[in-house]
Amino acid sequence: SKVPMAKDPVRVLVTGAAGQIGYALVPMIARGVMLGPDQPVILHLLDIPPAAEALNGVKMELIDAAFPLLKGVVATTDVIEACTGVNIAVMVGGFPRKEGMERKDVMSKNVSIYKSQASALEQHAAAGCKVLVVANPANTNALILKEFAPSIPEKNITCLTRLDHNRALGQISERLNVQVSDVKNVIIWGNHSSTQYPDVSHATVKAQHGENHVRELVADDEWLRGEFITTVQQRGAAIIKARKLSSALSAASSACDHIRDWVLGTPEGTWVSMGVYSDGSYNVPAGLIYSFPVTCRDGEWSIVQGLSIDEFSRKKLDATAQELSEEKALAYSCLS
Ligand code: NAD
Ligand code: LMR
């Protein structure tokens, strides 16, 4: 027949769904921004009891928006009900950073949440569930989730550094006055923190014929190795200072980008940044959730191999790995 078969709905869990990012994210998912314009979804929304009424308000608005792709909403404060049968889990629940705090200052509150939610996901999510941790400290929360959900394949547990990646694309686009969609292959290495390394060594801008290297177009190594890096590293703090709230619409949009590319694949010749379980590539210690350049195909990511790393970059890759090792130790000390 010429009429394509309707796809089965995908169940997407959003934790912390009554919060700021949740409020920006759930309508994007319900409109097909995350999984495509022909993919029906059922949203599972989790929050804690003090936010139950607000969560119910979000559910009411989702119904009121009459999204054609939205086939159901489960809004609950019960972790098991929330996790049951989910194919994708976007973990936003937790306590956000306030002005003057580092992301690791929210560590002890958030790692204990991720330990307990790991078990619920492990026992109740659908087989093959893909997990994206957004809540800070994102890499370390994802690592704790991985460690306490040993039957979920490590390839299925990731954290969000796509926002940093997109911030880097945005800064290059502004500097060169080119379309952001023509800039590609920046890299965020390491932690979603102020030690992350935004790297443009391999980044390009689309030209009439082929591509030009960002390094040659900018032709100002001092800016690329200085202000560009610190602007991206400090962007989260700058948003908090300006809004008195941490980033939300850009975080939600980047979370959709992360899942969409993971599930539907990255375009030919393009990589993106994802926080994934390190296998020792680029001499990053194995056993950390570290942001790497990845390509995705058939629902699986792979780390882009063979990129040259100069001495300047090497130091930066190592410094952010060092911070992640320290965070890992600190997380374990919070749990014991
Ligand atoms: P928010 O405070 O507005 O929302 C968080 C929600 O989580 C609240 O509704 C809260 O009730 C809920 N919550 C708390 N404990 C929970 C639990 N155990 N289970 C379920 N829900 C729980 O915060 P926000 O601005 O939406 O930010 C959410 C998180 O995302 C923060 O940790 C923030 O730092 C982080 N963040 C990460 C990135 C990134 O790029 N990785 C970007 C922006 C924000
Ligand atoms: C961000 O990068 O905007 C978030 O991680 C919020 C924060 O604490 O910086």
C-alpha cells in the first residue's frame, strides 16, 4: 500500500519534568524535534512530591496543546511507574547550580539521586533504553548511574555536552559572521564544567567549493586559545548571572539534538560531542564519562579516531580528565 504504516509510539522519560528545562523540553519532544516528525511519543514525566501539583499543570498544558504526535502522558512522583517501559530516559531531575557555585558543588545532592534512579531504570526500562544525563555534575551523575545499573550496557549511558558543542559553534559563527549551520566539527573534550576543552583544531566552515578551516579563517590563535575557550567554558555561569536561572531553552534544544543524532545518525562527514564511557581513546583514562567527538549510525555512537592532538590540546585533555577522576572519587565519598 502507498500509505506508510504508522510507527509505534516511543516512550520518553523526562525526570525533573516540572522544572525549567523540563518545561522547555517536553513540548519539543511532543512536536517531534527529538525523534522526528513522524514518530509518535508517550511522555513519562517524573518529579518529586513537592512539585506534584506543578507537574500536573505541565500535563494539563500538554493535553491543551493537542500535539498530534503525543499519544499519552504519564505524570508521576513514583520512580518505578515513571521508568516502566521507557525507551529513552532524559535525566534532568536534580538541584541546579546557583550564582557563585561550581557545578561540582551540587555533587552530594545529585549523586545520591542518580544512584537510586539507576536501579529503577535497570529493573523497569525497556531493553535497549538509551539514557542521557543532563543534571549536573552531568558526567559524574552519568557515571554513578552506570555503576549502579550494571545490566544496562555502558554504550547506552551518556551525558549532555552538546550544549557546550553548540555554544562553540555559536561563538565561531558570531566571530566569522557565517551561518551557524555552515560551521562543523568543533569538539568538546572532557567534563561539562569550566575545565572542558572546546577545540577548533579540526573545525571547518562550508565554502562555495568545499570547506575552510576555522583556524585559518579566524587567523587569531590568541583568541582561539584564550577568549574563545573561556567564553564557552564560562557560558553556563554567564547565563546564570544574566537570567538568575541556569540555561533552559538551549539545554532542552541541545538535549533533543543529542538524542536525535544518536537515534537517527549524524550527517556524513560530521561529528558531534557526547559524554560517553571512555575506552582509553586519545589516552583518556578508561572508566570515566568523558566528552569525545562521536559519529552515530544505527543507534550506536563511536568515538572518532585518529585526530591529531597537539601539545596545547594534550594538556587540556589531561586537565579535564584529571578533574573527572577527582569528581569520581568525591562522588564515591558522598555515597559512602
Ligand atoms: P530546576 O530546579 O528548574 O528543575 C529541576 C527539577 O528536578 C525540579 O522540578 C525538582 O523538583 C526536580 N527534582 C529534584 N529531585 C528530583 C528527583 N529525585 N527525581 C525527580 N525530579 C527531581 O532545574 P533546571 O534548571 O531544570 O536544571 C536541571 C538540571 O540540569 C540541573 O542540575 C542543572 O544544573 C542541569 N543543567 C545541565 C546542563 C547541561 O548542559 N548538561 C545545562 C543546563 C542545566
Ligand atoms: C549550563 O552549562 O548552562 C548548565 O550546566 C548550568 C550550569 O550550572 O552551568
